[in-house]
Amino acid sequence: MSKYKVIMHYSDGTDEELDDIFESESDASEHGQYMCSCFHQGYEILNMSNPGDYPPENEGDADYEVIEI
């Protein structure tokens, strides 16, 4: 039976392979979407706490890839 992992890709060129292992591709994809949402929410929180250091136009982007292991 196949297992799946998520690799996060950030706009600054870095990649991060997450430690979680999923039984289905759809579960892994759901987790990738959740992590992208967390990335954007985290930047929004940083912007609210110190807008000068974290302006919205510098947010960047996050994407994910599901791989079979």
C-alpha cells in the first residue's frame, strides 16, 4: 500500500519536506492546503503585530506537492 508525504515550496526558493506520512493522496493534499493556509495566516498575524517589518506586499507565497513514498 502506498504512503504519501507533503513537500512545501516557498516563494523564496526554499523547500520543506514535512514529517507527516499519510495513507491516502487526498489526506496529504488536504494537509498541504492546510499548511498553505497556515503560512498566509501566520504572515497576517506578523503584519498585525509589526506592519513595518512585515508589509503585505512582501508576503510571498507557499505551494505544496504530494509525493508517493
